[in-house]
Amino acid sequence: MENFKKRWEIQHNWQLIFPFLAILANFYLAYKLASIILKGLDILYIAVLTIVLYFVLLKFFLWWFKKVEDKWIVDYRWQMIRIFLVFAITGSSSAFISKPIMLFLGITKENLNPFAYWFLYAIIGLFFYQILLVCFGWLFGQFQFFWEFEKKILRRFGLKRFLD
């Protein structure tokens, strides 16, 4: 445990909640992917694939950590886990919020061209993603990081005038 704490620069035990949440999120993602891939098959097959996918995803996320470690300015390595969790929660939440908004606007797959429907779904999701990213960043104590990230995104969209 001491090696783990040292590797992730954890000074206080409460900071262990973030690696724990990341492990749970990784298992959940692996399970969801396994159940989609093996839809309708026995739970044993899904469990085995979940374990395999868990380790594949873990390797991928650790590789990704190394890729962004020099780009993201954080005080401690465990804060990167918080940032990854915010991205995950924000992506899921924006997709979750987009569907009821589409229904509220009266836009369904049945009354609109599928291409137009998914295009609008993505646009609405992207709009709420930007708002939720800053909100969840604030909730997870990473507001400054996500505010700078958001300003960079708005500049790329050509919306620099809204930052002044």
C-alpha cells in the first residue's frame, strides 16, 4: 500500500477514494462492454470477458496517463485520476441529458431523418458537455484545470469573444 501511495503521490488516506472510484468505474465499463459484446450469453462468459477487458482497459488508461502527464499541470499524480473521472462522468451525463431534451423538443428517430437526429443529438450533447465539464470539475475540486481546458475548447470553436 505504501508503494501505491508513493507512486500516486497520496499524502492523506481520504485521497485513496479517487483510485478506488477509478477501479470501480473501470470494472463497470469492462462489464458494460462485455455484456454488449456477449449479449444473451451465459453470465460466466460475461464475467471472464469482464476480467479480461478490465485489465486491457487498465493498461490503456495507465498508458494514457503517461501520455498526458507532461501536458496536464497538476500538483499530484492522484489528481489526474480525478480529472479522468470528471471526463468519464461528464461524457455519460451529457449523453444521458441529451435524450430527454430531444424528447422535450419533440425530436425523435421516427419523425426525423436518422442522420439529422444523431447530428442534433451530438450537438445538444456537446453543448451540455461543455457546461457539465466545468460543473463536475468544480465538484471534484479541479475547477481551474477544467476552466482552462474549456477556454481552450472555446477558442478552437472560434468563440474567443465569449472569453473576454
